[in-house]
Amino acid sequence: MFLAWDERSQGGALTSATKKQGAELIAELVRLRNFLAGHVDNFDVMARCGAAVLHQNCNELSPSTCEALVDSVLEIVSQVAKAELN
């Protein structure tokens, strides 16, 4: 995700390698979300804690940027999960 953000912020399009890696990571998150469905009250709330972890490890990113990145990923995960149900 950080690589994609970096590629976009430099004004370029995402490379096919970055798109592929992103798709694989989103698929893993969808699988995790589905696995935790009966065990965790709210996957999104738990996942949003990742914004703080991201900021701790990438302190050049602001807390609001970290939250926006996590929110974007969660939106994509939600869209993929909904598409799987249809």
C-alpha cells in the first residue's frame, strides 16, 4: 500500500507489479475478514488500529494520512467482500 501511495504521489501510474501485489494483499485481507467474521465483533474497528501501527513505523506519514490509507484499504476490502457475495 505504501508503494502504491508513493508511486501515485510522484505523479505516476501504478506499475503492474504494484497492482498485482496490492490485489494479493487485498485478497488476504478479505480472507482474514471472512475468517474472523464469527470471532471478532467488528473487523473494521480492529483493522483501524493498524493506522497507529503504520504511523509508528512510518513516522514520516501523518496520523491523518495513515488513517486515510487504512480507510481506503478497508473500503476496497468491503467492496471485494460484497462482490464475492453476489
